[in-house]
Amino acid sequence: MSATLLDGKALAAKIRQELAEQVTRFVEQTGVTPSLAAVLVGSDPASQVYVRNKRRDCREVGISSVLHELPDDTSQADLLGLVKQFNQDPQVHGILVQLPVPPQIDTERVLAAIHPQKDVDAFHPENVGLLVQGRPRYLPCTPHGVQQLLQRNNLALAGQHVVIVGRSDIVGKPLSIMLAQRGLDATVTLCHSRTADLPAITRQADILVVAIGRPKFVTADMVRPGAVVIDVGINRTADGLVGDVDFDGVREVAGHLTPVPGGVGPLTRVMLLVNTLTAARELESERTTTPS
Ligand code: NAP
């Protein structure tokens, strides 16, 4: 058996098309163009590529974006000052600080300084809290991408046993909360580096999501025949980009499988655009209903 591949690239293109139409309608109705302010601190080449791609995505759907590039030795105070400026700027709807930031900067402080309504990455503690309570303002981009990949491919979640490997704040942990919420109704097991007998648990999964950053870590013997396998990992190796799943081996066992690249990555990017449009809607609707 060879798994059906879940084409994230094609799905992302479809969602971008839908979004472009929604952005056009929003601009017609309000006269306002949704706008994202991106901040890049330092000269990390991977971060530069990520930010460039995010800005290109914005252009494609009619969202405007500005990029502020700051040098490697930027102080925390200067970065916080810039975030404050964006918080107060009515023309900015979404703020993105590309991570990682250089070591002299406290990431958590910077993320907490972004106005929660403009926090399109959904990393602010207020937005994390709302997510946990089941009334999210924004869904974090990668977990949302995984959810869309499952739902738009008609892969049932309700009552399914989802095993997530990796408990980071940006992928595994929020995804575990989202999929277990009322309405999605999955039964979730969250695994990490201290999990005992990991293969015994991953073999129980109807849906296995892997986000650990270890090339080809999940092998065929760790997968239940017919399971859905979502590979979030992106690892740069001598053989190019590979996921956390041993694609060739797992493909022979799984029912559905995401490729890397072309799986979750393109959906993560598109979800940032979804959040930026949502931010623009919220902020503009507040502005028009708040008496001056
Ligand atoms: P992270 O912050 O480094 O967290 C890694 C997690 O994996 C930790 O919870 C760690 O456990 C767990 N882990 C590490 N080794 C393990 C092992 N041998 N067995 C079980 N669990 C193990 O990673 P991240 O930021 O979530 O990223 C994970 C991967 O996803 C990376 O390859 C990253 O590039 C990729 N990624 C992709 C996208 C996308 O859009 N496709 C988005 C974000 C990240 P402990 O907590 O116990 O240390």
C-alpha cells in the first residue's frame, strides 16, 4: 500500500485564492487595506527567506506589508520601542516579530509587548489563554495549518486518537489544545523527549503528528497501518530539506502522509494571512463603532 499524499501546497494556493477574494471585498467595503508590519532583527539567512516569503504571500492576496530590518546588536529597548510604535499606528493591523531574535533580547517580553489584537502569530499570553478557554481570537499558524489540512481533506477528527510528538509552544502544545476542544473532539496524547516507549504510543495513533526537529525520526514500525501521518518537521540536511518522518518507509504503511517540503509549511504561511485579515476586520470595526 502507498499512502495518499496530502498536498499542502495546492491547498494553500486554494485558501490564498479564497482570501484574495475576501480581502478585495473588505477593501471595497471599508476603503482600508489590511496591513502587516514585519520586524526582522539580525541577518539570519533562514529568517530573511521566511520574512521575504511572508511578504510575497501578503502581496499575492492584496495585504500590504512593511518590513523593518534591525541590526544584530539591536537593544531590547529599541525593539520594544518599535513594537510600541506599531501598536499605536492605526494603519498597522498585524505585527510579526520574526523569531529567533538575537540572545540579548528576551523573546517572551517582546511577544508580550505586541498588542494582543495585532498579535497575528497568536503567541501573546492573552491569546494563548483565550485559545485554552476555547474562544480563540487567533489560531496559531502551524497548528491551524495542520487542522485545515485534516479538515479540508475530510479526515475525521471526532473520536480519533491523535498522537502528537513534540510539545513546543508554537506547534505541539497549542495543537493538542485545539484538537481536544469541544467541536473537534479528538482524543489527544502529547509526547516529548521523556515519553517512555514512544513507538508503543505512536502505534496507537489514528492520526500521528510529528514536530520534533529530528530528520527521519519516525520510521514505518512506529506507525499503525492506515494511519494519517502529518510531518511538521523541517530539517536542512546534506540531502536537502527533510521532515521528521522517514518518508519512503512510512509511505508504505500510512493511509495518508504529508510530504516535506509541500505539506504543512505552505499552510503555516497562509494562516498568517488569515489572521492579518481577521485583525484588520476587528480593528476597523472597532474604529468605526467607537465614538470619537
Ligand atoms: P522545538 O521547540 O525544538 O521542540 C521540539 C519538541 O520535540 C520538544 O517538545 C522535545 O521534547 C521534542 N523532542 C525532541 N526530541 C524528541 C525525541 N527524540 N522524542 C520525542 N520528542 C522529542 O521544536 P518546534 O519549534 O516545535 O519545531 C519542531 C520541528 O517543526 C522543527 O523541525 C521545525 O523546523 C518544524 N516547524 C515547522 C513548521 C512548519 O510550518 N512546517 C513550523 C514550526 C516548526 P522536550 O520538550 O522534552 O524537549
